[in-house]
Amino acid sequence: LGVAGGIGTTASYAMALWAMTQVPVAMVSALRESSILFALLISVFLLRERVPRARWAAAALIVAGVLALRLA
């Protein structure tokens, strides 16, 4: 399990480095932070955690930022 995690982490970093050669670095780093949204959704739907309003608001700001990058 640890080896699989290590391979996944290395692959993720390699993809981010490759993406930084294709588009501006700021865009890649901003989109990497969107993984927080996936963590939020996993906590809500799989782990059945109760998420406070402040965390939903933060997630909405992340979505707004991703949309702003996409539409810019």
C-alpha cells in the first residue's frame, strides 16, 4: 500500500511538472489546489461527515477561482 502511494505521489508530481511546461505555472498551481474539493466531496459522501458552512464557502471560492481561470 505504501509503494502504491509513493508511485501515485511521484506520478502526480510528474504530471504537475509536465503541465507547467505547457501552460503558465500560476494556472497549474491553482488547479492543483482544487484537490481540496475532492477531499470535501469524499468526506461528505463516503465518510458521511458533517461539513460546516465556512468549509462550503471556501469550496465555493475555489470553484469560482477555477471558473475564473477557465473563462480568462
